[in-house]
Amino acid sequence: MDPQKLKDAYQQLQHLDDRLTHKVRPRPGGALVRPTPEILEVQLRDLATFTIELKEIVQGLFVAIASAPSAKPPEG
């Protein structure tokens, strides 16, 4: 396992969470009014972005788990 790639994937996941989770999380109790087509389009775009980025992060995790540790540059 490559710990650096694992760390990078975790940081990407945290960044995705900070940017978009609040936009795609269902609201408690549901909506009180019907959204307009424009609002639905924005929400669908946010959900699509979240889904695609999450897929890329999961792929990165698989690569990190399957990879050998990267060679560290010599210290000194």
C-alpha cells in the first residue's frame, strides 16, 4: 500500500465533503415548495459533480491500496 496516495485520496475526500456534501444532503422534512426547473438543474449538477468526484477518489483509493509504497527521497 502506498501511504502517500492514501493520504492524498483522504485529503481529496475531505475537500469534496467540505465543498459539496451540504448541497447534496437531503433536508429534514423535505421541501415545502416545488423547486423550479432552474433549481432542479443546479441541484442535479451538484449531485453529478459529487458523484463523479467521489468515483475518482474511490479509484485513487484502489490504486493506493494496490500500489507499493513510493520511494522516499533520501534525507540529508
